[in-house]
Amino acid sequence: MKKQVPNLITLLNLLSGCVAAVYAFHDNLQMTLLFVAIGIGFDFFDGLVARLLQVQGELGKQLDSLADMVTSGLVPGIVMFQLLQDATGITLFETGVEFTTASAQQHVLAYYIPWIGFFITTASCYRLAKFNIDTRQTDSFIGLPTPANALFIISLGLIAQTTQVDWIYFSLTNEWVLLAITALSCFILNAELPLFALKFKSFSIAKNKLRYSFLITCIVLLSLLGLLAIPCIIILYVALSMITEFISSKKS
């Protein structure tokens, strides 16, 4: 039974992702973000519990990626699909709509644009499969982890729905900006970019200075910026990892 405790936590991650997906399809991004965050919380603790109980195994590793595929792969794809659909102004599968000859070509183009949002899901799938066989990613990450990418995409969607700042709203509701974000997301998920891992192998302050410092900074940013802090935190995470890698390479 002890061996199944981490697996149960992983399955709770999957369940949270399923709930988040339903909310995403109904364009309720606040609840989507909440359940994705809950799922990521379970994802954070399953490995820690497995190490504490000394029950790490191949089954847990595979379950972890399968659960992440839904919570951090499918859900951000759905959110980007919805954002692109809203940006083009055409609701897919809507019946009884008539188009003039002049607008027909534009309608056909707009019909296909939202589906590009699911490129994030395919890139996430590739990243998770590569992670499972990449021996370099035991203590760090190569490319942006899917949970961080999911938080980034969903938070941008929620910011677009709630912001009172005109330039932010118009940027995040422009299909070309959203397509650029989609392309960047797909690239950085699988880029050969070393990033430090946030999963703790111990609670030692000396061995986790960078992680503790980053988490404290996250808390400060969240208290000051609220929702806007989430994309800022993801950008900070990437930038801090690049700086740390640069300093490390200089020393070596």
C-alpha cells in the first residue's frame, strides 16, 4: 500500500486536469487556473512523497507524465484554442450563419486559426516523452517544464479577460500576437535550454538556496502584482536559469 501513495497523488493531478479541461472548454479561466494549480501541486508532491517513502519506480515516472499530459498539455492547448477563437471573432460549429462572398475567404482562414492552439498540446507531448528518456534531466530541466508553460498560457488568457489596461487587452486579444505566443511556447518547451528544477530532494537550505530564493521572490511578486505576477514569474524563472547556467559555465 505504501508504494501506491505517490501514485494516488499523481492520479489526483490527472483528475484535477480533467476538471480544468471542462472549465477551459466553457471559457471559465479562473476555475481552469485554480484546478491546474491544484494539479501542479499534486505533481510537485508526488515525487517528494515517493522519495521520502523510498518507493520511486518506473510506474510512477510514467504515470507522472501521463497525468501532466492532461493537466499541463491538453488544458493550455484548449485555452489557446479558445483565445484564438475569440480573437478571430468566429465561433466554430455555429449554425445558421450566412457569409457574403467578400467575407467568405476571411471566414475560411479564421476557421482554421484556432486549431493552431493545440500545437501547444503536441509540443507538450513531445517534451514529456523526451523527458522520460533523457538522462540529463534528473536534477534539472532541458526546456521549459510543461506545468510552467501551462500556468503561463492560462494566466495570459485570464489577464486578457480581466485587465483594465488597454494595450494589454488588445495585445492578448490579437490573433497574431497569440500565434506568436503559441510558436514561442512550442519552441521553449523543447529548446536545449538548461533550467533548474523546483522539486526538492531535501529541505536543506544550503542545498536549495536558489529554489528558496526563487520561491520567496514568487510570493513577493504575487502579493504585489496579483495575476500579472504569473507570467512575470515564468519569465523570471527562465532568465534566472540562464544567468545561473552562464555563471556556472564561466566558473567551470
